[in-house]
Amino acid sequence: MASMEECIRETPLYLINMLKNHEKLFLEIAGRTFTKVIISGSGSSYHAGMAARGVMQKYMNLPVEVLYPFQVEDYIFTDAGDALFIGVSQSGTSLSTYRAMLHAKEAGCIIASMSGRDDEGVILNEIADYILTVSCGDEGDLQPKTKGMICTIVNLILLGLNWSYTHGVITKKIFCEALDEIEKTAEQMPVIINAAENWIEKNGEIFVQTKDVRVVGTKDIYGIVLEGSLKLVETLRVPVSGYDFEEFIHGIYNAISEDSVVVLLDTGIEERIKTMKDILSQWSTHIIISGKNAVEEQDFYVPSAGYPDYAVLEYILWIFMICEKVSAMKGIDIRTTKDTCFHAKLGSKKLR
């Protein structure tokens, strides 16, 4: 089984392969007419939906909602027959997502499944009208998902692009330009990964010692704020929380202390990032900017390909690498869990 770092490093290859084969995968569903898209999943699957949502709406010119499975239980479906409901689960075994899909199906929605596997254990496929498998290769059941999460974002975006082009919402020129931007972003990813490795060699001890991490980002990459927070919790095993920049302003700063590390993800759309760093530096020496305006030694400059729609694919890489490298520095085996029977006891996944 490939290590977490190996999965991160092979992600660009999987993305480029997806770009070569996407039209066949989405051929049938792209021909269907629907007026709304609902994406549902838990954890990284929910975060992937949040990360893809903005680009999907931009090209499809349709409302795109992202719901946790528990939110679907009392969701009021309007015009369900014209709604596409996508159940997302990397393992394909999430029972909560399965139940959400059943609820949507009973309401009359068009149902699609999106999993990283295509074997018989994928229960989501059992009730799907369309099976839209994410071609990302296996990451194992215990290891935190990295390439699967990124590939799911791209799979959702490619679905949106194919549907938009088929229905004449976008021109062939725009369709091809979007694909080219994704490809160039994928080609730039190894540069970001290597830069992240170099940063960790110099500054990784910051995350080894911390007892408290806050991740703050802007609305354009909010899905990555959530995902980064989850992965840091899973691997570093200290309290981590993530906030939209505007939400962070509402009181959270009061909890920052000398024990805190604050990561400010900066895509360039928020002019107050530097001001925020200056203010928070009153209480902690580890306020780190990751992005375009990274100027201090402990900041991380993201050598982006320069396409705002796909910044979500780039800004998560540094955090993923911290999760892999720093967990090892702390002596944590990220393939172990506190309770190997956790999901069996809770009945939260269909066991293989």
C-alpha cells in the first residue's frame, strides 16, 4: 500500500489521466436535464463538494447545494424530479450517505454515486441511476484520504463542465480552456509539493510542538479550510478548528494564545490578511500565511499555476504534506486508530 506522501505525489498523474477519460464517464448523465444539483457526503466527501461547488455553479449556471447526510433527513425537496442528487463516499461504504441517497430517491431525484472504488462493496452504487467512479486508485481503508479527496473535487467539476457543454451553457472554447487550466494546475502540483517539503524541513517543528491549531481561509477555498482542519486533527491528533475569514473575526481570536498556531490561507482576495497576522502576533509567534503574500521565513509561498478556480487543488497540498511529515516527526502512525472496531460499534459503515 502506498504511503500518504506517495499518494499525494501521484495525485497529479491521476488528475491528468482523468482529463483523458472524462467524456466517456459523463456521457450519459451529461445528456440528462436537471435544474439543481445536491451533493451529499461526510468528512472529506462533504469538503470536496464544498470545494467544487463554486466552479460547478459558475459553469452550469444552476444552484448547487452541499449537504451533510443528516441534513437530508428533513430536507424539503422541491421539483425533485429535476434535481440531481450525488452521494459521495470515498470508500463507498458510508451508511449515512446511503440513507441520504435513499431519501432523495424516494423523493424522486435523479441519483448518482461518486466513490473511489467500483467493487461489490460499494453500497452507494446499488441505488444509483448513474455510477460516476472517481479514478484515483486505492488509498486503503485506514489511511487519511488525500488524492481521493482532490480527485473527487475534479470529478465533480468535470461533471459540471461536461453537462454545461452538452447543454450549450458554455462554448467549446470555454470548455477546452477550463480543461487546460486544470491540466496546467496538475502539472504545477509537484512544484508545490516539493516546496512544502522544503518548508517542513525548516519549520516543521512548529507543528510538532503545537497544542492548538486554527486554520482560517476565504470563501473561495472554504472547502479546503474544512479539509485541512480535518486532516490535521486525524494525523497530528491535537485540537484543530477551521473558519472562514469573516467568521473568525466574530470572537474566535479571543482564544489565541502562545500555544496557538494560526494558518492564514491567502489566495489574494482578502486585503486584511496581513492586518490579521499583525493583530494575532500580539499573542502568538506562530501566525503563518500560506499563499501569495507569504514574505516572512515561517510563511509558505504557494507557487500557484495562477488559475483562481483551481486554487483549492493547490492550497491543500502544503497541509497534506504537514500531516504526513509532521505526524512521523511526532512518532504517530497515521494508519492506526484508537479503536479498530469504531465503525462496527457505531454501525456507520458497511464493513468489507
